[in-house]
Amino acid sequence: MKFSLYLPTGLGHNFAGYTDPVAAFETITDLACAADESGYETVWVADHFVPFPPAPDYIFESWTTLTALARDTRRIRIGQMVTGNNYRTPALQAKMASTLDVVSRGRLTFGIGAGWYEDEYRAYGYRFDDAPTRLRQLDEAAHIIRSL
């Protein structure tokens, strides 16, 4: 049997009671290291910029968080559930993923989706197209990412 851990990053207001962002981030690191040492198979983070529902709580960006976790852990696989396609260009996303895969010594599991959180798109100035358009964009991005 394999076990995975979905790490708090602030999406669900996990750090609402924290007054220090460093302490909040250390909670993520401590949990990932404990999972690594305990034999868990994978740890996962959410790729979001705004808590759900929106609030002024701490939330940590997934790719930066995973890079830190790649250096703080030794064995466990790392990944995001899932990265939002329209948050980064496909070429940038491919470069980020390939770099993180090297930093983690091949432990990255890369997941990408069409995106759904309209408030987040609007908060960051991203266009929020209808679902069929976002799915077509995802298909195109997957082809580009794989080719790179």
C-alpha cells in the first residue's frame, strides 16, 4: 500500500491563525520532511494564488514551494494537483518543470489542468475563457510542453 500527503499551502485557509509567513511555510516543510522520513510515496501541493473562498490569508505558490521541498527532502516524489494551464505560458511551464525535475533528482510528477477558479483568474488579470476554450488551450499546451 502506498500513501500520499496533500500539503497545506493556504488554499483552504490553512494558515489563517498564523502571523508569521516563515512559520507558516515551515509547517509545510516539516510535514513534507516527516512524510519523506515515514515512507510516504508522494506529497502534493495546490497550484493556486488565492485562498478559496478569497481572503487575505497566507498562500504559497506551488512551484516555488515544490522547489524548496525538493531540496529539503531526499526520497519522496513531489507534485502539484494540478498546475493551472493559463497561469504560465507552456514554454515557461516546460522550463520550470524540467528544472524542478533536475533539482529533485527526477522526483517530480507533473500534472496540468484547464483551470477552474474564476476569482483567481480575475484577481491576477488572466482571461477566464469558457470550459471548451480552456480545454482546447490545455490540449495545445500539453503538445508544446511535451515537445520541449
